[in-house]
Amino acid sequence: MADFERPVYVPLDRSEEDWSFLKDPELRTDPWDPLKYVALRNAPGWYVTLAGEERSFYEHYRNYNWGAGPQDGNGYYLNRFLGSADFHLGSSTRFFFELKSGLEFGRAGGPRPVQDEDKLDINQLFIEFHPPSHGDRPRASLKIGRQDLQYGEGTLLDVRDLNVRQSFDGIKLILRPKDWQVDLFAMRPALSNPGLFDDYPDHTQTLWGVYGTSSKHLPGFIRQLDAYYLGLDRKIARFARGSERDQRHTVGSLIYGGKGNFSYVGEVDLQFGKFGSGNILAWKYAQSLSYSFSHLKFRPVPSLLFGISSGDTNPANPDLQTFHPLFPKGLYYGFIDDSGSLNAIVLHGKIALQISKKVSLAPDIFFFWRQRTTDGLYSHPGVLLRSGLASGKQYVGALQDISITWTVDHHTTVQLLGAYYEAGAFLRETSPPGRNTAYVSGKVIYRF
């Protein structure tokens, strides 16, 4: 037991946790451990793991959406519950069930669609089969049902970790040939409706793809390589030029590299397909460079990030060049739901500081431009915020934010966030004239 290191909770997908080690009563040191391994019968591999999360979240904006739409002077409260049961039925079958509840209180204009409220619904419900394995993990497995998809940096497929998460209905085959894990899947996104058990599959969208990951026997300074193909068919998709059917294919790679205290992340994506009667040809490139000064006080880690994604070159031409991020994480550039990774040039500087063993501090700054002045401004999920034709200015604005995170214990995390968005020339010249935005929030998360 002296060399045993207890695993941590997986914050995004609790179905990825493995508590089988708790079959040894001597390793049960936490008050919740009796719920993490409940034997179902007197046979190897028959047990259930219970898990849960409660997240309380207060948010306050001044000039939300740069002053457009309903405003809220007092802020509002969001609350989310997740509860799951992971049934292991011997060596080859698993059944996972997770409920979610997201509630909103006191927001002027009511809950934002999709992201704020879903009173009670199924977040995950799948059965998994895999053949007996002689190693640490099965060589193949098959998941059928509602499940999370979260890959890489969350720029294309993610659980959208807002008050209401994004789930997918379908089938996923996981293959593990030598040195690789390859996921093949066909899915429909689950609709996020605000009522009780009303999140049905979205039959207007179909997602399919292949995603491969390897971290062994790679050249040079590469620590992990992801390569993928993703297909998405949307019956109706809206861009600045209008709404049409969007049939889009994405091929790309994600590289995690580094040597010593230096780290690198690079992403390259190419998209092609059909938008109405026109063709799609779009692209994205992003990279981050960071260095860990682990020998200095507060162990500072400065980072410099740059991203650029294509925008539409001519709204009068039926062809479309606007990059689309499919199903990305809810917040990617900072802590407020504004500028996204469509038609964007982004420069981002950050420094992470470890103030104490349990407290970290991370200030950062973003600068945003439109890649093409002939295209509009979009949120990160791809919602058109402002048409691009009312202004020829390229500069959108600058966002400064800061986070303070206190890891109270391995169950409880407290986070304070602040942000200030200075509206640039494009926002000020479009209607309604953009105003500077201020934001503060506090978040408490408890997991077991």
C-alpha cells in the first residue's frame, strides 16, 4: 500500500473511471469508497460504481453580448447535477447510466437556449461489450447508446461542459491495434431541451468519423499524435451568406510535442464538401508554445497561442470557405461565450502560476480579428452573432481574463473568474454598437 497512488476523478466523462482496485478493502480510505465498489455477486468483475457531481455557478455580466439583447443587472445562478451508475457484469459486458439536471434561476430574458436549462434527462445510457483480454485492456470494444464524445483539445468534439452538456446517440467501435487506439463511430447529437426526459436524437444532423491516437514509438519530440476524419451532415446550417444544407468532411491532425520543460500543441484541419449548390473548402491552423519554469517560485508556465481559421471570401459566390468547429467545447477562448473559431485570427498569451499546493492563478489575454472582412462574427459553437457586411474593419476586440482555482480536496473545487472584453472597431461599427463587456463568476464543484 505504501506505493499505491489513488486515481483522480475524471471531470468530463465519469464513464472513463476505473475503481476496480477498491475490491481490496484495505485500499478504501475515503468515506465514499463503499459506493465506488459495490459487489453484485460473489464472482470476479461483478460490481457497480456510483458517482455524482454537484456544481453551483453564479454569473454576472455587464453588457452581455456587447450590449445586444436583454441585460441583467443582478446576475443569475446556475446549478447542475450529474449522477451515474456503472455496472460491470463480468469480464465482457458493462452498462453505464448517467442522469443530468441543469437549472437556471433569475436570468433576465430566461435561460439561454441549449446551454442553461435541462430539468432532468439522460446524459449517458450505453452498453459496452468487449472480448476477454489477456492484457491491461481489451483489444476491442463496442459501445451502443447515448454517450459522450470528447477528443483532443475539444475543438471539434467535446461534451460542451456548460450547465447543460452535449450527448450523442449511436454506436462506437474502439479498436486497439499495436501502439494505437482507433475509434469508429456513427452518431446523432441529442437535442438539449429544457423539460423532463425530452432530449431526443436530432434527426437533422448526422455525425460519423474515425479518430486515432498514439503515444508510442513516435519520432523526435512528438509525445502524442492524433489523426482523424469527421463527417457531418446538417440539413439546415446558417452562415452570414444564408442558410442551406451543409455536408462537411474534416480531416486533420493534432500533435502534442515537447522536450524537457518545453511543450507544443499543434492542430491542422482541412474541410471540404457541399453547402447548398456550392462547394466547401475551409481550413484551420492553431498552435501553442509553453515553457515550465518549475525551479522558480510559483512555478510559472507562460504560454503563447495562435489560431487562424478561414472565412467566406465572397457571399455572392455559391462556394463557402467558412470553417466550422462541429461540436466544440462550450468555452474555448476565455470564460465568456463570445468570439469563436470561425472566420477568426486569435493571438493568446497566458501565464499559469501555482500560488500554493492547492491554489493556482492564471491571467491571460486574447486579441481577435476576422480572417475575412467579407464574413461575419460567430460564437464558438458556430452561431452567427453579427453580419460582416456592415463594416470593413477586421479588428474585433481584446479579452482579458483571470481565474483563481482552489482545490480544497480531491472532492471539492472552488473557482473565481473575471473577464473584461474591450470592443474593437468592427463591434463598434455594427448594429447595435458594441460596448465593452465585464464579467465575474464564482463556481463550486463537488464530486464523489
